[in-house]
Amino acid sequence: MSVDDIYFTVSYAQRVTDSLRAAGERAKALGRAGEVRDATRLLWSWLRADPESFGEPYRIHKSFALTEYIGFAGPLIVRYNIHHSTKHVFLLAPVRVARWARF
């Protein structure tokens, strides 16, 4: 088994990147930037290694052969899609910050 067999490819839409940046800026203003940074790193590595165990199945899009999941990484709430046959993960919806995080 090669290294490429183990990992999924992860793609972020621009609005996902923008929402992560905005969450980081809000957290930084409150002195809590480390929480978002750590959650973003955890999110990327977990989605790359084993996205099925990160979140819970939310919806199945049969016509696109995608399964939509929702998961939490620290204060971040993430919705993502897995295309199993190509081992690709898509983050399309903006990342939200949990209410309990208060930033």
C-alpha cells in the first residue's frame, strides 16, 4: 500500500477559506487565536486521513455519489462532502463558530 492509498484529497471553496480567516480574526481580537489555529490543523489532518470518522453522515446526494457530513473541530462547525470512489473531500459551506465559543 502506498502513501497515496491512505489519504484523501481535501478541497476548500473560497468561502470556506474566507470563513476560517474571519473566525481566526475574531478569535485573535479576543486573544483566542490558538483555538482556531489548532482546530483548523486538526480539521485538515483528520479530513485528509479519515473523514468518515470525523463527522456524522448528514445527507446522501445519490446523483453526485456524495455523502454530506457535519463535524466539529474545537469551536468550528464544518459541513463537508466525501466522494468515496475518488477519495476526495469537498468543503463547500462556510465554517461556522459554535455559540459556546463566543467569538
